[in-house]
Amino acid sequence: MDVPFELHIALRYLLAKRKQAFISVISLISTLGVVVGVMALVIALALMTGLQGELRSRILGSNAHVYVWKQGGIADYHAEVQKLKSLPHVLGAAPAILGKGLMAAGGRQEPIQIKGIDPVLEPDVTDIKSALQKGSLDDLEAGPDRPAGVLLGKDLASTLGVDVGDSVYLLTLEGTLSPMGMLPGRRPLRVAGTFSLGLYEFDSTYGFVSLAAAERLFAKDTPDYIQLRVDDFLQAPAIARSISNQFGKEYIGTDWSSTNQPLFSALWLEKMAISITIGLIVMVAALNIVASLILLVMEKNRDIAILKTMGASAKSVTTIFMMQGLIIGLVGTAVGAGLGYGAAYILNRYRLIHVPVDVYQVSYIPFTVLPLDFTLVVTCAVIVCFVATIYPSRQAARLDPAQALRYE
């Protein structure tokens, strides 16, 4: 196969031996710099993308996509559920009541966020049914000879030292009036089951009771809001905005992205900061390419002069050194991208990096390589390496053969 002479000379310079071995070492160091930079950038983007995706997935599994309030209260939640389910893209709807209290059991007390739910409708909007580890949603209802049930997060149940069937007490601000003032209410509940939604915030502080029990516990007559699940969570903001236009201004809608905006904004900012910081490694590698090509031009003054006297044009000389720098960039980028992808896959597959679950909400760091991120890293690295070849190549093309061969 015929190889263009520019490429042939570029490869020969890269693989120089004996007297020019120093040039080959510099070229190898430049290639390794590109490898390290691209590999680090792929892994860093995979880390931040994986963490963001994992948190988003768990938040969407623990929460509804859209929340709807109604001014004046929700008198008949069954009618409101049917009305809201008629909206396009809405898959499920369910009422909810929120309240706070103090859960006590066996001398231990822990703050708890209580959510009152309809056991039949709640699985349509959250993953509570699949998250159950013990017990059943059907056991939440009170019976003639048993108190109302409560589903506790696995970490909260472990902290309280309780299991399915044990008795607990809920202390709330909604109590009874006495000569000494308002006394907190102390109501018995039965542990109907435990769940793990995957988020430490939920598993350590949340409890689910039936809607009727929540109304009694917090002295409320109607649900606080209606939850919706849609077929595309990315369309949740648009659906939330359309609710007021569809049913009137007394309906107020918000979505999951609004309630979690600070978290995802911080994650996006971290992703950009890490990408820029590690991207500087690629810039340093590009500077190494500039330095190696400048050294090569200085070393090969005589060769360049001879090539020109034999008829090589300035464009051909420029192409030789551009090809050399581009080969370094292509090889370094390919190896670095491959190693980065492989490392991210292994780290994610075997969950090798563990983190404090109470700080990061997840027990290990997930790594996800998005095709767009991978392509962007590879493309930018090659472009940076190519740009780095322009100045040394032009300097080589401007070399005057007469000056270079004067003292030969």
C-alpha cells in the first residue's frame, strides 16, 4: 500500500532511534499526557453523571412527578383524582397528607416525617410497593382490636429497634387542651412493615400511614395535595404549568425539578467545575506536543532544508509536523478514552467506591458514561491536539534552506 511521503516521514520521526531517541521519548511523554488527561476526564464525567442520574432515579421513585394543591381544600379526593388523571400523559394520581412528629419505642425517640396515603392509589405515583421489605400496604388500616399501622424506613426502624408487629407511639403537636395548656398528642401505632426507597433521607426519617389515620393524627379533614405520575418526567414542569390553565386558578401545580432544584443545580455546577479543572490536563498535554514538535523542528533543520531543496513545498513540510502531532493526539485520545471507559465500567459494575450514605444519599458511587459526553471529550481532545501542532508546523515551513545548510 502506498503511504503519502508526509505520513511516512512523520511516522519515522515519531519512531526515531539511536541518535534521535530523545525525540521519541518526548513524543511518548506527550502521548501519555493525552492518555491521562482524556482518561481522567471520561471518569470524572462518568462519576458526576452517574451520581446525578442515581439520585434523580431514587428521588423520582420516592416522590411523585407533579404536586397539585387546590385553594379551599380538596373536599372529594376521589373526584379530583379522576379529574387530574384525565390530563394527557398522566399515569396515576393519589392524595397525600404530610405531618411531623416524634416516634417513640422502647425508651428511644426519633423525629419522623409522616405521610398519609391511600394504600390503593399510592403505588400509582411512587415506588413504595416495590420498596417494601417487610409487611404490606393493606395492613395500614386500623382494625377493631388493633391500632392503625405505620410503614417505617428500614434505617428508622433499626434506630428505634422495632420490627413488624411491634407497638410504637407518635407524639404530635396536635394534642389536647388541659389546664396546663396544650399537651402533645401521644397516639399508639403498630409497625405494619418496613421499606427501603434507596434514599437515606427517606429510609431514616419517613413513615407512611393510611389517609384516615393521618387525618386523625394531624386533625385534618382533607388531603393536603394530589400527587401525579407522568409518562415522561422531563415533561413534568410543562404539565404542572398547564394545570391552572386547564382547571382554573384555584389549582396550583409544581413539579419534582422545582422542589429539588438546589440539589441538581449544585450537582451540575460540580460537574462543570470538575470537567474544566481536569480538562486543563489535556491542555498541559497539548503544550507538551508543542514543545516536542519545536524540539523536533530544531533537531531536523537539516532534514527540512534537504526536503525543500528536493522540491517539497512549504505545505508538505507543514503537513508532516501536523501529522506527527495529530498522531500523538489520536493515539493518546483513543487509549485514554478506552481506559477511561473500561475503568468507569469496572468501578460501576463492581461498586468499588463506597461513600457515607448519610452524606451522599447513596452507598456507592455510580459511574455512567453518556455517549454525548464521551464523544465530546474525544472530539475536544483531538481538536486541542491538532491546534497545538499549528505553530511548530508553520515555523518548520518557514525555514530557509540556505540558512540551514550554510555551515553543513
